[in-house]
Amino acid sequence: MSRQGGKTFPPTIGGVLEEKPLRADARRNRAKVLAAAEAVFAAKGMNAPTEEVAKAAGVGVGTLFRHFPTKEALLEAVLQEHLRRFAAEATRWAGADDPGSAFFAFLKEWVEMAATKNAYTDALAAAGTRAPEAAGVRDEVVGALRTVLTRAQDAGTVRSDVGVTELIALMVGTSRGAEHLGGDPALRRRMLEIVVDGLRPSPR
């Protein structure tokens, strides 16, 4: 804290307020709330009440709202955590030993991730809130995708005329298409198989 003219001010860095680090117990509570929210929203949809999230996390509603003042703030935080995990997984696939298997496994995870992202984005839009941009995460995922794609093409398991831009558009369309299939996992798998077949090199 600093004092000026008899008044106390919080510490700053370059004129910007410095955020106080969370205590260990507060970090644990925040992590529990995020994990519980993801599970509750996955099981019961985005309209599930925050009270149910607090109960699943084993914390009071007051504790939940200290970390996330609104339900929209909670949705945004869960979405960002989901995207960060996917980015880390994408990086892992980029260094896998089998480029072909890694590429197609990555696409499967991308479709699942995108379907989840769409659900959160749509819920935020319905509440009049725009989903936050995660530029760092996006750049990390696109970079990993470029690496995975190039390695698979070099290994001859993916057609050489496909670029990252086309692949991203294809994955976005596939994830939205999966939503129209409802909860039938067999149909979603079949749709992804068709996409995968189109990405393989044509037999000579």
C-alpha cells in the first residue's frame, strides 16, 4: 500500500492496479467451482442454476459469487479453462510419434471441443454477453494444428492439397453439423468418418 495526501492506495505496476494473489484455499475453491460447473452444465445444460453448481462443488453460494459475480462470468471462466486444456492437448498431439494417428485423433477432439465451445458461446449470446476472445489460446491451437497437419502430410497419411484455413473451416462446419445429430454418438462418429475419408490421399 502507498499513502498520498493522507490516503491509502493499493499497490500499482506502471499505474495499473496490481491484483492480489488468491490464497491457497481460495484457489482450491475456485478450481472446485470450475470443475463442478463444467460437470453440471454438461449433464443438465447451461440453464442449470448456480446454486446447484455450488452444491456440487461443496461450497456456499456466497463463495461461488465471490469468485464469479454473475453466471455469465462463471460460463466465461469455464469456457476459457476448457479451451486452455484443449490447447495443451493440441500441443501434445503436435509432438506425437505417429503423425497420422495424431492428426485424426486431434480432429476428433477438435469436434468435441468445438461442440462444447458452441454451447457456451450460444448460452452467453442468449444472455446478451459476447464470449471473450482467447487470442493466445487460439494462436497456440492453430500453431499446433499446422504442425500436426504438416507432419501427417509429410508422412503421406493426409492429402497434400489441404491447408490450415480449409481445415479449420471444415472442423467448424463439422462441429455445427454434429449438433443437428443430437445425442446420437454413433451418428456423430459416422459423420466424422466421412470427413476423415475425404482427407486421406486418393489411391493412385
